[in-house]
Amino acid sequence: MGVKRFAWALGVLGVVLALFGWQQQSPGAFVGVALVALAGVLLVTSRRRPNS
């Protein structure tokens, strides 16, 4: 599994946890938002290529 696929999987899991967490009023919503943010960072940094 590559970094981009892993990031997309984290993003999907984060969205599911955020939706479920808001319905249940549990800390799962915060974890979901954190996973989506982490997935975004992974996707942005995976696009950068070093010039060397």
C-alpha cells in the first residue's frame, strides 16, 4: 500500500468516525477530524518531489 492510498484510507475512516461521533456525541468526532487532517497533510507532502 502506497502513501497516497494510505492517506485516502485515513481520510475515509476519518469522515466515517466524524459522522458517527457527532451522532453519538463521543470523542470519535475529534479523532475523525484529526484523521482527515492527517490524511490531508500526507496527500500534500506526498506530491512534493526533491530536485536532487
